[in-house]
Amino acid sequence: MGLALVFDFFRKKRQQKALRNEDDKELFVRKYKAFQNILKNNNEVLMTMADMQEKATGGFLFDRAYINSSYQRVARGIKEIVNNLNILSDEKYKDLVIAYQKNDEAIRNTLSRKAAIPSTGYVLPLSEIGKDSSASTGGKLALLGELANVLGFSVPPGFIITTYAYETFIKHNKIDDILKEQTGKLNIRNYDELTAASQ
């Protein structure tokens, strides 16, 4: 009877050790995967940021959709890095989650902010605009007005349909949601996408 108790005691010890070893193995695998995820996401974030830096040098045409999609990739990658860093360190970097959320919210607010459209007439003659009119007329036409009206260059007479007229038209006809949906994920360098969206 006493020998059976001794064997039972050692059998239970071996089982507990095996369970501990299994738990250690599980923990190691979990932390190793977290480390791999940190490396993978770090590389993706760095590649996206390098692409953004290259485009910002002026040699490329990019639009708001590119900026938004690039930021989405960067934000998603940083969030994964922070989460996996906490897995790796047993939650020692919880404050990074709060810092990430604050920065993410601030950046998203900035990206979603619309440029103010000044209240003007629907149509302005070219003779009334200059470089300060770009919010109403667009940059190119504002500079054309500046050439004619300030610098005295010979420019054919003309008129501009203002951004205020465009905004009023869109709101009056209730098509702003349709336009946002069509243009939200549009790649402006893809002719087929542009054609499909315009129809």
C-alpha cells in the first residue's frame, strides 16, 4: 500500500512537470509568433513610409485616396507592433496602446478634415480673381487670374464656375454620398477604374 502511494506521488509529479513543459512550450510558441509579427509589421510599415516619402518628393502624382490607404496600412501595422510587443513583454507596454490611440485619432481627424469652401458667387469673371482666390477657383485658374490682373499678361477673357457652385449643386441634388462611395477607393492612375466610376 505504501509503495503504491510513492509510485502515485511520482506519477503525479511527472504529470505536473509534463503540464509545465507543455505550458512553457505554448508560451514560447506564442512569444515567438509575436516576435515574428513585430518584424513583419515593422517591415511593412517601413516600406509604406518609404513609398510615401518617395511620392512626397514631387516626382509622383498622388491623391487623397493614396494618403488614406497608406495611413491605414501604417496605422494597422503600428497597432499590430504595439499589441505583439505587449504579448512579448507580458503587458509591460500598455501605455503604448493609449499613446497609439491618441495619435491615431488625431491623424484620422486631420485626414478627414475638409478644406473650407468660401461662400462666393457661382460664376466669377477671370478679371476678378487672383492667387488668393484658389479656394474658390482652384490653383491653376487663380494663377491665370493673377497673370492677367496683377502681372498684366495677355489672357483671353473668361469665367470660372466656383467650388461653391459645385458644392451647392452636389448638395441640392443629394449626390454627395454616391460620389464619396464611387471615389473613396478609386485609383486615379487606373484609366479603367476612372471610366467605370464616371459612368
